[in-house]
Amino acid sequence: MDKSLAVAADRNSIGDTAALSGLKFSKGHGTGNDFVLLADPNGTLSITPEQVAALCDRHRGVGGDGLIRAVPSRLLPEGQELLTGHPDAEWFMDYRNGDGSLSEMCGNGVRVFVHFLIAEGLVELPAGESLTIGTRGGAKTIVRTAAGYAVDMGSWEFIFPGEATARAMDSLVSAEGLEVARPALSVSMGNPHTVVALAELSELNATQLFTAPHVDPTPPKGTNVEFVVPSEPLVHEGVGTITMRVYERGVGETQSCGTGACATAAAIRHWAGQGAPDVWNVHVPGGVVGVKFFLGPGGHEHVELSGPAAIVASGVLS
């Protein structure tokens, strides 16, 4: 790049966040999946994709896999629509990926979002009680537990149901570090995931996720890609155990992905067949999350995600 253009680009990058000077923020994470958090109780904060990307930049910003704005549901068009069926969903999780793009849902982000609402004094949630929030993936109900939070993530489904039922796979995934393309299964948790099973932890460790894996065919809205190794034995005392890494669209590899953990458990459970357990421990680079399948409203199978959440810092943008 021409030097003058490089200087101009750098100044524009700085200007992206200059308008946010004085804004209060927090930084939080759920099993290493980290977020910049902003409270906007009056719905007056307007943040551009460029500003989100600048704030989430790990070298020149606060740093995070994404940004979460806490805003009353009634102040957003998608929140108002959601309130018609879920009038108790007072708060909406306005979630953006680290590149500034909108995302439907984030399982780790939901836990951190609720923890942030409590820390900011915007809600009260004693242990054992529940709270409903709005997301672009629908209303979600969260229970505060002794060890963190458990979220009803809603129902799951295959993105390509015909192919999944017939062949137990619907696509091929290529990634650096894997010698050949691997079969995969695409699962929706309100956002899209493509799950690849590997045989050994050595394969998982050798997979390079500096660039996005190639998925053929790619789901219509793009996809997050999970690489998973089942434990040996897969099930111990009624609980399944798997180890996972993930490449998130709009972000890159992250330490954890809550919806990805749910989608991965659903795929492995499908492949395991009849008798597979309903309770799973999913090991990710940032820790362990729990996944449980249960019969939800209307006879549809739902998925519960459980795990910790932490606020690690608060400050003011300069």
C-alpha cells in the first residue's frame, strides 16, 4: 500500500472509535469466549460495524470475539416483534461478531450477557430463578445456578434434513492440516454449524484454523465449523464426552462456542444412534460446558447449555 494511503487508513481506524469516547464498557467471557459489553438502557447508542471491529481488535481496541449491547427489547424492531410472544423478555442481546457483522445467537454470550445485566444492576436474578431475554435467535430462558448459568437454547434441526437422514452427512470440509476433505453434518441452533468428526486428538491438534475451512456445500447463511473428537469410551456413567475446536464465521478460531457445543453434541449423538445419552460434557480450549437434551414445549426436543460466566474488567473508552 502507498504510504500516504496507509496513514489515511490508520487515521480512519482511529476515527472509528473516537465518537465513542467516554462510553462505559465491560469485558467478559464464558469459557474463554470473550466479549465487549455495553449497556444502552435508553436505546440511544448507535455503533457501526467498523466501530465494532475496532473495539474488538486485540491490538488496537479492547479485544473480543464479539460485542454485546444490552438494550430494552421494546426499543428494537426485532425486539418489539419478539415481545408479542414473550412479553417478559425485557432485555435484548444485540450481538455482533468481531468483524462487526450481525449474528443470530451466541450461547456463551447469553450467559455473559445475563451476568453483565446483574453486575450493572439492570436485573436481579437469585440462584435458582430464571430470566427470559431476547436475541435474534428468539427468546431464551436462563436459570442462574451455583456454578454459573443454564440456558434453554431452544430446539435444534438439521440444515439439510434429507441428506442428514439418508447418509448421516451432508457436506465435505477441507482445512489446513487435514490431508483429505472430511464428511460433515450441518446443524442449526438458530445459527448454522457444520460438524466434522476426527478420530484422534492428534488430528484435532494438527488442524490449522488460521483461515476459514472450506465447506461444500456451504449452508445458505454461511456456517461455523466444529472439529470434534469423541472420547474413548464415548459414554461414562451415562454422560457423553467430546473435545472440540471451532472456527466461527466473522471471528476465526475462538476458545469456546456455546451454540457450537450444542450442535456438536447433537451431531455426535445422532451418529452414535439409539441409546446415545442426553447429557454431554464438551471440552473446548477455554474449559468445559455442559449440554443436555430434553423434551421442550410442543413436544420438540430442546437443548440446554450450562457453564460459567465472568466479568473481568470495566472501564471508559478514551
